[in-house]
Amino acid sequence: MTPPDRPVTEDDLQAWVDEHLSPERRRTVEAWLDANPDARRRVTAWRTERNLLRAAMEVELRQPVPARFDITRLKQRRGRHFSIPQMAASVLLALSVGLGGGWLLRDREVPLGLASVEQEATIVHDAGKGSTIAEGNVAQLAAWGGRTLGRPVRPPNLSAAGYHLAGGQLVTTDHGPACVFVYNDENGALISLFVRPMYGRDMTSPMRPMQHMPGYIWAQDGLGISMISDASVRNLHILANRARDLMAGAS
Amino acid sequence: MSDGDDIRLQRAIPALRRYARVLTHDPHQADDLVQDCLERALTRMHQVRGRPDLRPWLFTIAFRLNVSHWRRLRHLMPLTEIAPEPVQDATQIPHLEWKEVAGAFERLSDDHRQVLLLVGVERLEYGTVAEILGVPVGTVMSRLSRARTALHRLIEHEERPMLRRVK
């Protein structure tokens, strides 16, 4: 421990201004300041100026905080950072409600079998980036999808690979209802898993890469499935294989 | 994150905005920095669970973000756009002395303004300030000494023309 009567330093003077001195040290410094009136004038002026600066800057603390810094709001925004929200939601709504299917594919050759799954999945992935349902409702979606699709559809758990189920959507395609499950990882990278029943064609089909998007497509047990990613997702093939294995195990 | 964490974070925002203004010289840039800082903070709240005073932690994030990103941006802009602005609402401060000190403060270097704010205004410990700025305590002390000397000199020099003008 340093003796309380060691020579007074510049640091002591700063600590005197900031009232950080221990009582013993403070006595020593006060005694030294009594003997050095110039130094006392200096530190007294510093302290006065510090107090004035505090008072001047106090004004800023009293300004109202803008709504953009509302923590509750900021947290909500974080929850959906893969959003292109409103537009995509309305596109999906149009896809899923009442338009009878086919309007998107009108004037085009409607593909059959697995090719049609690919086309639908592409459309839905593009449109659906922001339209998710709350996480808690995923089980409900799976149940609803299961009923609508006429068979159980359970989203595979990909959390071991770092992807968490963030939501999902029930959509209508040219070939009937389909389920879309959306996963994201900690960095916001997004994958969607599109699932719909196959009807008589390509009931089981080996996995192959998709043609126009980073994605893989396959059919198993009469379900056409595609996994599509943002360009940022690596090892998508491994993920798709895992999803296929998990879904085979679940049924 | 618990409600308590939310509340403590929310309460620290005025101080964070004030520090961001000292860092950036510009209220708009400052608020953009605050936004970045809060978004970063929200992903790391687990690091400070239960810590009563979040200011040092937030100031550290703001300081690092400012160094890595904002300063680079600022250098791309013409100098006139980053001229120091007077402290917000300085005109509404009734006391002439406050204005003088605030005006002199704005003319100090970035390093000096930061250390005067963190030590003098925010009343943080020297060691805490050293951690925020990523420098040894000795550097904080010498900056503090030079900053106080510089501030005092500016205020003294400002007094004279003022007196002459008043007559």
C-alpha cells in the first residue's frame, strides 16, 4: 500500500476534481493545495467547469426519446428480420384464397409431376419471405396442413444444423394445398420447405437440384418436397438430405 | 430477456444518445449509431443480465461501432458537413456560463470531449472509462488532464472578446 503522504501528483488533482480520493488522501491533497494556491485555483476552476458542463448537458437527457428507440418495438422488429412483409403476404394471400389456382400459371404450359412442385415452390419461396405465422402456431399449421393435405405433415427439426422453425404458411397451388415451413439461422439466413401431396405421378423420386434457384427437390411417400434457400445458405444439400431422413422417420 | 432488463436498457437510452452525439458530432448520425448500438445490444443482453448500470456496456458498443464504421463513413464526407454543432438547445440554456462551457466543449478534440463526458458528466470511474475507450488508465488520466486544461484555456480566451463587446 502506498503511504498517504506520498507526493501529490497530477492524477491526484484530477481525482480531487472528480471526488474520487479516499478520505486520508484527500486530507493530504487539501494540505498540499493550501500550500499551492495556484494549483488550488486551477483545480477549483476545473471543478466549476465540470459542473457547468454537467448542467449544460443535462438538457440532453431530458429530451423525449424517439419512438424508434422503444425497446419493445425494436425487439419485435428483430423477430422478423427476414421480412419483405406486406407485399409478400398479400401475394401469398392471393395464392391461397379463392383464385381457384392457376392464375399464376395461366398462359403457360402447366408442368406435371415433380416439375410442377418445383415451379410452385419457387413461386411460394419468392412470395413468402415475409409471411410467416407465429412460432407457436406452427404445430397448429402442421395439424391444419395435415388435415388439408389429407395426411400428417410434420416439419423436420433442423435445429441441430442451426436452423430454427420460424413460421409457416398454408398455400394453395395449381395442384391443391401445400404447406410451407420457414426456417432461419442466427444470421437471418432463410430456407423454406415446401410440401404437398403428389397425385399419381412422381410419388417417389430421388433428390435433384432445382433449376432456377438454390434448392433441392424430391418426392417421398407421395409427398413432393422442395428445400429452397437464400443464396447465403451453405451445405443445403446436406440439410435437404437430413430433412428427407427426418421426414421418412416421422411417418 | 426479462422486463427488468428491458427497462434498464430503455432508461440508458438518453445517456447513450448524448454519448453518441459526442462521438459523431451530428444528431442524425448519432441516432443512427444509437439504433445500431441498440440492435447489437439486444442480441447480447445475456452478457449483462442483472447488471444495474448498462451505460458502460452500451458506451463500449457505441465506441467500437463508431470506430469501425461511422468514422470511416465520416471521412468520406466533405468537412463542412461534419463541423461541430453547438450542443443541442444551447440557446435555451439561460445561464451564460453554461453556454460558454458548452461552446468551448464543442471545440475540443474528439478524445478530449469523450473523456470529459464519461468522467465529468457521466461520473464513471477512471477504470471503466479506460475499458470503454480501450486504453490504459494512465492514458485516461493524461487525456483528462489535457482536456481540462484545454477547456479552461478556451473559456478564458472567450471571456475577453465578450467583455469588450458588452462594454
